[in-house]
Amino acid sequence: MRKLFVFVSVLFTAMFTSACIHTLAVQELNQIAAKYLDDGDIPSAISRLESSIDLDPNIYESRYNLAVAYIKVNACEKAILQAEEAKKLIKEEPAINYTLGVAYDCAAHQIFEKENDDGEIEEITYSNPDEDYKMGTKFIDYLEKANDNYKIYTQLVPSADDADEVLRTISQNDEKLSEMKQKYNHN
């Protein structure tokens, strides 16, 4: 019986130690990534955050920070995926709703706009009517999701410093949605 107790104790200690080391590694990667984000080294931050998620996909901060980093490099679709995963982990966090709003807004506008080499915005057109309709519908879906998340954000934090700006964005998006729904006969 004593041997069994010693064996179980050693096994428990090994598992506990392994879990602690694992958690420390994730925390360290997140701290390094935060420093890279602060320094503007977004590719290095993304690399560390992706590694952190590989180690533990259930850490809200890793997912959230990766979404923010992806937005900074205009990888909006990737930002949406990470922000949606973060939202599954913590549902009532205003920051994730704001970030999701920004990510969906960004992805929507990338459907019909791109930045040229001079930094100017150019319109993207689709010559195939089926492709144009498909992308128009996707634009509408993304912009609606952006507004839904912005609205949740302003409901959760009505006195936020940026609340008026977010409400203006919602209003501008509503105008664009009305125009696009008419163009694509979308209800």
C-alpha cells in the first residue's frame, strides 16, 4: 500500500509540475508578445502568440491579443477567427466585442477596397456577376456582424471614452448597409 501511495504521489507531483511549467511558458510567451506589440514589432508578437495558443488554446488573452495583432497587419479574417474563439472563452468582455466589430468591419471593407502602393484606397470590382453578388452578400454579413458587436460593446460600456465614435461608426455602417442591401436586393 505504501508503494502505491508513493507512486501516486510521484505521479501527481510530476503532473502538477508539468502543468505549472506549461502555464509559465504560456505566460512568458504572452509577456514577450505584449512587449513586441508595445514596440510595434507585430510579426514577432504574432509568432509568440501563435506559439502560446499552440501550447494552450484556452487562454483568452492569447486569442484576444492575437486578434488585435492580426488587425494591425490587416489580416482581418484571421482576426475574426481568433476573436470569435476568445469570445467563446469569455462572453461578457466588452473589449472582445469591440475587437470583433473592428475585425468584421475591416474584413468587410477589404472585400471592395484595397490599398495601392502609394497608400491610396482603390475600389475592387468583380467582373463576374455571380462573384460580385457573393462578395456583396459577404460584405453585408460582415458589416452587420460588425455593428452587432459594436452595439454589444456600447451596451456593456455605455460611458466608454470612445462610445460616441463607435456610435458614429454604427451609423455610417448602417448607411452603407442600406445602400448595399438595395444594390444586392438583400433583405
